[in-house]
Amino acid sequence: MADLKGINLAMQTPFEPTGAIDYGLFEELIEKYVSAGVHGLVLGAGTG
């Protein structure tokens, strides 16, 4: 298994009111997290 270091964020998936994935907001969130210093994003993870 890889030795993960730094901040790795379990990212939520934003949805539009229609139920479709909001890809525009998804991209904005990624840019925000990277700008804030997040080192890695975990997609499709369970958070509880």
C-alpha cells in the first residue's frame, strides 16, 4: 500500500437539483481545496 502523507480529503460529490452531478461546482471545489493546501483527493470513499 502507498505511504500517504499530507492532507488527503475525502471529497463529497455535488449534485444539481435534477440529481445530475454538478461538474462546474466539482471543479470549483477541487481548485479551492488545492489552493488551501490539500495534497490529495479521495473520490468515491465512504465517510461514515
